[in-house]
Amino acid sequence: MPRGGARTGAGRPPDPTSLAEALRIESGAIRTLPKSRTGAAPAWPLSKATAREMVVWRQMWKRPQAIVWEEQMSHRQVAMHVRTSVEAEEHGATAAIRGLLLRQENDLLLTHASLLKAGYRISVNPTPQPTVAASTPAAAKRNVPSARGRLRALPNVGADTP
């Protein structure tokens, strides 16, 4: 079921320590990517690259999303994004080029919103992921104390009678 309000993606982002998030992680609905990709950048797939394009190309392949790009064989799309990005850096770049750059960023999971929407997140610390001992949501819910169990008695403060 989609989360949010009247607009797609509206509302609070999911709490990474919540039970629901732990269930999504265990079920495989969310994949956590490491902080960076290791290894050398692949060969440039387009026509001759400029020196600036090669610098940006190598930087792009160190990003965590590069693991997904490699699995999906998106080398040409990444190269086109690099070329567009370098062109958008130039003075006098048009709004059309910059708009294209933003769409490419979403398609390549370079924005936080597109990354979450696709079911990925980037590991931010080496702490272990929250886990749920139960394999089903119903069994996991039983591990959470009831509302009645969470209530506790408070001293009678402010009462008129002693």
C-alpha cells in the first residue's frame, strides 16, 4: 500500500528504526547499499570523452547507486548523464539542459526521493540493521506489548483529598 497523503511521496519519511521498516527490510522490499562502490570505473561507452567528462565518470562510479547501474547494465545512460552534467556546468547552459539533468538524476536514483521510491537506501553507519525475530507481520506484532501493557500507574498528583 502506498504511503503518504493526497500526493505521491507526501508525508513523513519512514522511520529506519520502526517495526514496519524492519519488516520491509527482512522481506527484501528494501535493499541497503554500501556507502560506495569499489573497483575501477568501466570503459567509457560513448564517443571520445573530454578530460572533465572522464573525471566526472570516475566519480560517478564510486557512488553506491553504481552497484545498481552495473547490475542493470546502464553504462550508456550514466555516460549520457555525465555528458549532460558537464554541459550543464557551462556558463550559459539552457534551462532545457538543466531540466534534462534533473530527470536523469531521478532515473539514475541520484536523488534521495527516487532512491527510496525504488526500494533502496544507503547504509549510513556500520551498525546492524533492525531485525525482527518473527517471519510474519502477525507474529512480529505479538512481540510488541499491548497498549494496556504499556500503561503504568502514576502517583495521584494534584488531587483534592490527601
